Amino acid sequence: MGKTVKNIITGQEITKPDPVDVEVPFDGGVMITETDPAGIITYANRKFRELTGYTKEELIGSPHSINRHPDMPKAAFKELWETIKGGNYWEGFVKNMTSEGKYYNVVVWIKPKLDDDGNLIGYIAGRKIPDKDLMQRAFDKYKVMKNDEV
């Protein structure tokens, strides 16, 4: 079985499945999540829950990496975090994984969420349907990045 993540609210340990090479197509619609500054999920809308297969109780309080596919290189997320921690908007291609181990591809945008005084209180992310050719180029780059991880 895969890696275990811990929900900081319920204390539940959720074991991520091993990946299955079956795509679950993302048909668009609104798939939104919000996290605290550390990447712990504070909100996941119904479309996100339906596509990932996780319940609201499993998601709220869990790290957003709960749906990270092992094909994604660590360096891609390092760049993402550097960008959003700097207060900037990030957009990129991501391969994610459902609670059953199937995968789905999306273009993710993430922006900082600020309080009325301009202090960072978390992040909000949305997803779009990716262009297949651009997605493949990103995945070709990710394969090289993944091979460089040792």
C-alpha cells in the first residue's frame, strides 16, 4: 500500500492507494479547495470530493498531498510552494490520484488567501481541463525531473 497521511482534526490515518493506470476524466465544472498556510485542507467542494472519492471528513484536516500522484516530481511542488509562499499566483499541470488509485489530469491555479489586514491565512485552488498536448509536454518534463530524484 501507499503512503499514510494523518488528518490533524480527526486523528484518522488514511493510507493512500497504490496507483492504478486508469484515468478518471475531469469534465470541468468547479473543483475548488482551500488550505491553511501549511497546506492542510480547510475546504473541499462537492465536485472535488466526488472526483477524488474522499469524504469531507477525510479531506478537512488532511494535507493536500492526500491526492498527490507518485508520478509527480518533488521539484514541481518545490517551485509551486516557493511561488505561493512569495504571495504570487501559480498555475501548472498536475497529475493527481483518487482514493482508489486512479489518476486525473488538471491545470491547477493557486493563489494566496489574505485576511482584511493583508496577512496570509491560506491558499485557494481551482482546476481547469488541460490541453492534452501541453499536458503531455509538462509530463515529459516531469519524467526527466522524476528521474533526477535519487
